[in-house]
Amino acid sequence: MAERRKAARAARGAEHAERLRVKRVRDNERAALLTELQRLAPSERLRRFACDEDIVLDAIPHELVPTNRVDRGEFDPEITRKLLKRIDRRRGVWALVRRALHQSTVEGQR
């Protein structure tokens, strides 16, 4: 009986170590992505958000979301459409970006 418990405890320990290793890898990848995004210009960041489906928008810190420099004129309509589709109905800073894109779209149609 004691041997089975020891074996089960060792198996749980190995599973836990593997989960920790996977988490460290994921955290390192996220840190690298955030550093890379920080180096990009605001318009390039928005392009990246629109085109890279692997980026989880909700995981992006608010400081990296360029809300004050959203100009639809910098993007072609396809990029704007993709970005609006990805933002969807998100709130907070993403809602500010969505409104700015909609507003510049309306102004561009006039």
C-alpha cells in the first residue's frame, strides 16, 4: 500500500513539474511578444493585432494599445476590417480603438 502511494505521489510530482515547465515556456513567449510589441510603432502594433490571430487581445496590457493614435487612413480597408472583427465587442481600451476606427471610417466616407 505504501509503495503505491509513493508511486502515485511521484507521478503527481512529475505531472506538476511538467505543468510548471510548460508555464515557464508560455510566460517566456508572452514576455518576448510584449517586448516585441513595445518596440513597434503604434500603427504597426495595430496591424500586428489585426493580422496575427495567435495574439490574445485580452492579454495585451492597456499601455500597449494605442488609443490616442488611431487613424484609419494609415491602414488599407482590409486591415481595418480585420482589426474591427478581432476587437468585436470588447470593452475598455479596445472599445476606444473600435470607436476611433468607426469614426475615421465615417469621416472617410464623407
